[in-house]
Amino acid sequence: MSKSILKRLRLFLFLTIIIIGVLMARLAYLQVVQGDHYRYRSEVNMLRVLPITASRGEIFDSNGYKLVSNREGFTISLGEVPPDQREKVISFLSRELDKTVEEIEERIQEQRYRRYQPVRLATDVDLETVARIEERRLELPGVIIEVQPIRNYVYDNLASHILGYMGEEPPQSYIDSWEKEGYEYSYGDLTGTDGIELVWEPYLRGEDGGKLVEVNSSGRLIRARDKNAPVPGSNLYLTLDAELQRDTEEFLAAQVAALQEEGERTRVASAVVLDPNSGKILAMASHPDYNPNTFNLDFDPQAEGISYNNRAIKGNYPGGSTFKMVTAAAALEEGEVRPGETFNCAGSLTRYNATKSCFRGRAHGSINITQALIKSCNVFFYEMGLRAGIDNLAYYAGEFGFGHPTGLTDIPGESSGDVASRETKRAKSEDPNWYPAETMDAAVGQGFHDFTPLQLANYAAIIANGGVQYKPYLVDRVVSHEDEVIFKAEAQFHRVDISDETIEILRGGMEGVTRLGGTAGFLEQLPIETAGKTGSAQVHGALESHGLFVGYAPAENPEIAVAVIVEFGGTGGEVAVPVAEQIIRSYFDLYEDLEDEEEVEDTGQEENVIEEHYELDELDELDELDELDESDESDEEDEEDEVDEEDEVDEEDEVDEEDEVDEEEDMGEEQDMDINTDAGLDSVTEDGD
């Protein structure tokens, strides 16, 4: 062998040894130095963490009745899919889950930063769909079928506007708030999106667990390795009385249905029942409602403003004659009228080139502030409004809780409403000037006023409890899964700037309203004494007014304050008072008394109900008539002929007068028609009670 060849062989051998040495060094580095690292990467590629959704906290009423629970349901998720099968798998899931391919791809893209976690594509999937997917599981790598807790609203529509519903897109403002509070939210998580479910989401949700599983190269599950149990969410106990809530919703629905049968265009009604001594909301109803269990299926964008809108806190309405206690308070507190001072109602009032009247120009004669509340005399309150002035009316309206939120934070969306004032007009009108005629409108609850039913109920509660404004609330306490109370609501309140003497005068007037001769005399039939005020709020361009009622019961030591509004239903006495009467019966469990009364009527053991309701100053004459009816017929003929003749004439005159003036009244209800003329504009407002 020549030296040149030998030299080449040695060089080749040397290079071979160097290459082998480098490879061995690299292998040693990977196996020894980086062994743990690559062992971890291998296990990660083999292991997957499947999230286990925590059971959401349940919701109960004040008596322990379960309103919201959880049930088991199927969810379909998608893990890693081999690239060569991705299109086939997504296409199949698109057909089965009734989703477009684009929707599924978008969902996968949204979770690109959590690529090792399955993407949830559908929840609460029906059993037939699950069966079809399960049949082809071997052809669908990466598809995961799980059983997870699904929200269940036990009584379907009951308190739907309060409880809310679940979804995947909560308002951004809440996402930002949760982040500041340390609550972890990930895009696509199923959360509360309205009502209690939304606001109390961090308490209700709990902490998700996880399951460590082995998968093969195709992404199929081999076996479970480890499990971290989820922590259930906390339970909420509300201030609601479920039975009262149910009854209130049914009463509103029945009233709306009855009005629709009569040809009215009424579609919406709402009511709120408060505890005036704490601010607890006992019932809050808005009709129509919806079923949170089927919300995603039933959702109709065109009906969003009707069914899904909680009118009890978002609806804004003129107060009509229910506002007259504010006007009375303003005049009394500012010394513009004395408690016993009278003012002559001639049926109309002309001030500053504006003529306004009571209904059909009816003259109430000499009348004081209590009688004016009972008879709902517009003329009296026009005069009081002018005496007090718009600035004082606005101030005392604010003291009664109008013009700003009541402070309810347990559900979202409470409206602040508006109080008629110079500032409100400047914000709503191109004409910045304030006119006396507008003060007159404001004095009877018309014009620029906008109030929510919750504000009206709180207003009644302030008068009921003697001048204390409580912050309304719905959540009484939160209890953890370990049965520990982690939150307990406390009453928040302040004293309003109104004297005890004025409050007592308002209470006296409201008590008279619900007695025979008052505009809510229908409530006289209840076995307990009540207090209230009716109102009818005219809406520009509408033929029918909103019917309103605010009140409380019992008149002494009140336990509930009530507000009822029936949109475009007519007068408050006709449409709102009957609903309030049923609510009061429900709360105090007075239906047995009603059944007893009906039995007595059927057997003829009770006097006929008097259909005509007389004014308070006519009650003495009415008593005389009753005594004469009970006397012996022969005595009437021989001894009281003259008295009978006079009383009969008086009664006929009274009935005739009632027929002429109150032809459209039902059980003592009034309507006040105000003809407003100012700055060249003619407008008509109706304040029927």
C-alpha cells in the first residue's frame, strides 16, 4: 500500500473518530444534561388536562325554596386533531351541532393561546346528537363528549328578569371589573350575562377542576392519570318570596290579558313589592317575561324591548297623580300652605295665560290638602306647585328618591329616571326657558318627569315608614359549599329632609284614598286598612294613559309597600288598584276571607255592595240612608215621610251628579283633564285616577 493511500486512510479514520465523538457528545448532552427537559416534553405530548366544570351555586328564595339548580347535560368539545383529518372532523361536527364551519374555526382560533385545552363547541346537547357522534368516535379523533352541570331554572319563567340567564359574552364592563377583583375569566367561558347570574358571577361560579389523561398519537383518550376535584360555587339566598313573586306575575299577566280582550293595546305591566322597614325586595315582576331555560332557542331580537326588558327598574313613566304627595310636601315644608288651609276649586285655574282644569271642569269647592289628595283635585295642586316653585318641587322629588338610582346593585341596568326641572328641560328640549305652565304640569306628575316602578315603590315606602329611605336589595346572604356565610346584607338607609308632621299629613291623605269615596275605594273591601294613591299618566300622542298605583299595608305599622303600572291600560283605579288588591291579599293570605265573603253573598246574608262611591263629605248622608233602609216600612210612611222625601231627593241629586261627572269612573276613580297652553303650544294631558 502506497504512502499516499495510507495517509488518506489515516485522515479518513481521524475524521470518522471526530464525527463519532461529536455525535456521542451530543447524544450524551441530550440524554444526560437535557434528559429531564425532553422527558417532560414527551410526557406533555402524551398527557392532556381536561377541565372539570365546577357546579354553579344554587339560588334560593327567602323561605328556602330552590329557584335555580343544576342538572347533568352533555357537552361536545374538540381537542387536538391530526392535520390530515381536521377538515373531515370539523365538517361532521358542523352538521351535527348545527354550526357553520366558519363558527367552529373561529371558536378554535379564539382559544389559540390555550391550544392544549379542548375547545367547547356546544353545551346541553341532546341525547340523539350525542348518540350519533358516539357511533363514529373512532373516526373522530379529538372529539370529546363530557357530562357537565347545566343551569336549571326550576320554575321556568318565574323571576326571570331578576335571575337572568347564562351565556358566553358578558358585558365588557363586568369583565374589566372581574379582572380588577382577581376573578379569572377566559373568552368563551359560560357565565351569567344578565340579572343575579351576571352580577354575582364570581360567587356563583366556583373553581373548575381538571383531569390528567393519556392520549395516543391520534389524540384519543387512553386512560386517566390524575384528578383535581372542582370546588362548587356558593349559594345565594334572596329576599324574594317565591309565592308572592309567582302571584304578582300571574296578576299582571291576567290584567294585561283581560285588557287585550277588551281591545286595549296594553302589552306591558310591572309591579314591585318592598319591605318598607328594611329595603328588601319581596317581589319584582315585569310582564311579559321569558324562560331562561330556553332563552337561546326562543330569543327573538324583535321582542327584545318587550320580553327581555325589566321594566320594573328600566321602564320610565310619568308619575301622574301619584306625584301629588311630593307637591304637598314641598308646599307644606316651604310654608306655602298650612295643614288646615283651604283653597277653592272652581273646576279650573288660569295662571300666566294657561288654563288648566280638573276632570270635565268638576269643581271640588273649598278643599284642604288632605281632601285634595283624597279627591285628587288637580286645581289644588296646580296652585300648590306654583306657590312652591319648580326648584322646590325638584328638590323634594329628589328627597323622595326620584331623579337618581335607588341604589339597587344586585341586578344590572337600573335607570335613574328624571325629575322635571330646569336642568332636565335644558337636557331634553331645545327651548332652555322654563314656563309657569310647566310647573303646573310637574305638580301633577306630568311634563318632564320619568320614574321607574322601583322608585315609585321606594317612594311609597318612605311615606309608610315615616320618612326613612332604604336602599333596596335582592341578595340577603351568600353561603359557601362548606355552609359558611361569607356575605350578609345589611340595611342601608338615611333620613329624608321632610318633617314628621308633613309625613303624617301625607299618610292621612293616602289612607283616605283607599276608603269609600277615595279614588282607590275598591281597597275598602279588604279586611285590613291600607293607604295609597292612584294616578294616570298621559303619554304624548297616545289615546290611553298608563294606570298607576302606589301604596302600603297595613295603614298602621306597614309591612309592604307596593307600586303597580299597567302601560296604556287606562286609569289607575281601573287597572292598577285591582292588581294591588290581589298582591295585598296574597301577602297577607287573605283569600280565605274573600271566599267567606263570597259565600255570605251567595246566601244573601250580606248587604249588596254599593257600586256608587260617595265623596267623604257625603258619608253622613249615606249613613242616614242606611238607617232608613233598615227601619220599618210603616214607620217610614207615618213618621218619616218628609225625611224620606228629602233624602230620596238628595240621593237622586247625588246620583245624578255622579252620573254626569263620573260617567266613566269605576268604583270612585277620577280623571283630571288638563288643557295646557303656553308659548303658543296647545297640549292636552290626562290625569285620571
